[in-house]
Amino acid sequence: MRRALALLVFACLAGSASCSGAGTDDAARGQAAAAGRGGDAGTSGGLGSGTAGKTGQAGSASGGSGAGTANNGSGAAGRAGAHSAGSAGSAGAHSAGSAGSAGSRSAGGAGGRADEAGAAGSDDEGGGPSNPELSSFKLAVIGSSTAAGEGASSSSKGWVSLLASSLATTVSGDFFAFNLAVGGYTTSELMPGSGAKGSIDDAVERAPNLIVVSLAGSNDLSAGTSTDTFLARLTTLRDYARDAGIPLFFVSTAPKDLSTSDKQTLKSWTEQMKTTFSSCWVPGQRSDYSPCFVDIFALLANDSLGVASEYSAGDGIHLNDAGHEVIFEAARAVVEPYVCSRTACH
């Protein structure tokens, strides 16, 4: 039985001073941000640096088990688990022609994925996943600063890092997690063809077995995104991932200390997301799968729909370690059952 190996690939905008997660959920689009702090996660510099590092919770990406980190660069180690065959930490990724590289890109389809043992399109009369068990599992997360770990005391305390570390110990085979979230991002940056690092294109390129989208919502409010546009863009993300053969889960919006109308809008967006995205397509299943929606709004909100004081990082926007722990627990309850329905778990 192979040891679980988690690889967190952190993204930050080029030109960021320290990849320290400086972007906020209210920041303008394109503001410098990061998924991990250089001193905590071994990430130094912006996009393209491609240097593998380690989190405080895990072994190195080059061969140990746990949750290593790397910059979202084009270097051999920085794209570990993506297209750099044979690079450090890339076990179970895009090795061309490798029988064990679950989720590898199909040579014949734009954005398509080679099916795990050729059964991704099969239907199961009983409604459960019918694909054969995967030998490894890859998770990609896209979104904004909270998903990038902003507000937590260290990168290892961010909810995505916590989730990756938990799944790495749960999954029997190799596990890879790509955290592509960037502070300040809205639905616009995540769209197909946006050209932004950390977009849905960036996630699909890594041929994961699951994509999780986590946008707190306040960036879209600041950008003037309407409710219809917000939901339509999320639907586009879901459909684009499905066309690539990849299921997509959503995390709800989060409470913020904003105006009364903005707080109500964020709550409304969560409610409409829950109605629209509570079930979803997964490969090898005839009927929709559920749950695939992580509802965190009520868990983090106070009576006035702002951030509960015990979870606030102090700016009324981002979350402290306790808040990230709340999201982690909610996300694990939704993500882990699906992961363990596709690959062997302890």
C-alpha cells in the first residue's frame, strides 16, 4: 500500500512582495495575494519560481508523505503534480502513458481527461459511482483570499491546507492538492479564457479528479457583479468542468462586516447557490450526486449577518484560525465522502 502524498501548489500574483496573502476579499481584481506565506510554506517569490517546499505538517514534495508545497510556477518542481513529468513531487500526475496516472489528460480531447480504466462514462443503475477505484486522487481549489489562507496565523492553518493534510492521511494511495486561490479574485478571473492564473482553465490543466470553487462573494460585490451574473458565472464554471470530465463542488459565500444590504446579498447568494448547486454531476453516475455544496455562511455569521467575533481575523473580512477550522470541518464533511467513493481510504 503506497503512502499518501499531498502536494499543495500555492499561487500568487507575479510581483507580490512576499507571497504573503496580502490581498483581501474587498481588494481590486489583480491585487497581489498568495495562498501560502513564504516563511511558512517554503514558497519564495511569485508565479514562475517553481521551487518545491514543505508545510509544517508534512514531508517534502520530493518523496515524503504529507502535504508539500510549491509555487504555481512553470519550473519543474513548482508544477509538481501537473505537466512536468518526472519532476519532484509529481508522483501520480501527468506522466504520459502511465497506467497509474489517474485523471491524466486525454490526448484526443480539448480539456478532456483519460478515464480511470476507461469507465468514466458508464452508468450505474443503482445510482452510485461505478468507476473502478482510483490509485491516486488529485484535488484542485480555485477562489479568493480566504481559500488562499488569508487571516490564518500560518499557511498550514488555512482551511485548504487543513483539508489537504487530512485527506493525505485518509487516502491510502497518493493524494495531491493544488491550491490555486488568489486574493482579490472575483468570478470574472475564474472564467474560462480569462487568462488569469488560478482560473478554471488553470485548474482543468492539472486534470484533477475534483475541483472546489470557493469565493466569499465580497469581491464580486465590490466589482458590481449582479446576482444573475454571479450565479451564471458559477454555472459556467460547473459546466466547463463537466465538459472536461471533472466534477465541481462549491463553497458558499461567507459573512462580512459590510453594509446591511451587502450582508443580505451575501446571504441571498448562499441560499441561491444551495438551491442550484446542492447536487452535481460526477463521472460514472446516472443520477446527480450529493452533497457537493459546502454551506459555511450560517456557521460563521453573527445575528446581524456579519462575521462572528470569535472567527474574525480583526478586519471584518477575513477569518482567524478558528474560522478556517470551521470551513475545514464543513468542507471535509462534503469532500471526504466523495474522495473515498473514488479511491481507497483508511
